[in-house]
Amino acid sequence: NAGVTQTPKFQVLKTGQSMTLQCAQDMNHEYMSWYRQDPGMGLRLIHYSVGAGITDQGEVPNGYNVSRSTTEDFPLRLLSAAPSQTSVYFCASSYSITGGSLFFGSGTQLSVL
Amino acid sequence: SQQGEEDPQALSIQEGENATMNCSYKTSINNLQWYRQNSGRGLVHLILIRSNEREKHSGRLRVTLDTSKKSSSLLITASRAADTASYFCATDDGSSTLGRLYFGRGTQLTVWP
């Protein structure tokens, strides 16, 4: 099993550009989520999903869109990148939607110039 | 916000010593989790303690939970240089399904050889 796979690992964007961060898991987990990690801020939840076709907002959803068409994939879309979105992004999944440990990907370092 | 807060922000000890980190949170929870993050990597789950549990052990890790004080502690016994990492606590929002999982800002642990 590969676990949780995130691509790309690094990305540089110009302000206003759009892009999609990819996340895939091969553990048949129902729960998937996206976090951003900024220095001194810990991890903040952007969006999450408890199953295919079901998504909901986290703490900091503005400027990001998600969709969940399959159990395996949970892409995060930046609609119009801003310097404030410079961060490290982590995708995580869990086997349980009623409370279980998260499995994290290795992260995407995004810089918006 | 339900976000947990770890204390201290940074901890520096010698190999062989014990390391204690604390976490406080604000509202009722179903469970509390501790994660470790090595520099430049994703988070790795260490241990989960449910709200009806008071203490849990896993190898050199000991976690306590005091729901009346809304606090938890993580003890790492006989620390090793390889334990150098950031440690985060995470809490849910007390709902019946896993929706939002809130992370604190972490404790940076440095273990000197």
C-alpha cells in the first residue's frame, strides 16, 4: 500500500493563477481532509469529506474548492491564488468517520508570488 | 475555536531524560490524539485516548486525559535523539461523526545526545 499520496511536492504560482493539489489514498478510507500548516499556526482544517459525494468546510475554506467523486481521490483546487495561500498543504485520511487516527501524506509546499 | 494548545512551545532535554508535554482544549470531546512530525515530513499518529479513558500507554509513551480540566499530557520516557520532532495534540468537536479535527500549534522537542 502506498498510503496517502500527494502531488506535486513543490509548486510555485503567480498571484491569480489556479491549480489543483492532488490527493489519493489506497486504503479504502471514507474520511479525507485537507489541512494547511503555517509557521506558528499549527494545522488548520480547510475542507473534509466523509465519503464520496459528501464534503464540508473546515476552519479556513475561503479560496479553496474540493470535490469527492471517488473514495480514493480528494483534490483541492485553488481558484485564484493569493500570497496568503503560501503554505504547506497536507492531505489526511481515516478508516473511521466516527473517530479514528489520521494518516497523512507527505505534503505540498506551495509558494504564491 | 476548539483548537488545542500545547505547552510548552519548545522543550530541550538530554537523552535519557523524560519529556512531558501538555495540551488544553475548550469543549467536550470524543477522543484526543497525539501526533509527531519530523522536520519536513507529514504527521504520524502516536496514540488516541477516548474521553472515558484516563490513561493510556504505548511503548515509551504515556498519555493522560483529564476531561474535568480539559487537558491531556504526553510523557515520553527515556528520550532518545530520534525523538526530536514536533508533537501535536488533536481533538474532535464532540459530534457523533468525525468531522472537524482540531490541531494545536505543537511542542518542539529537542533531545540532545
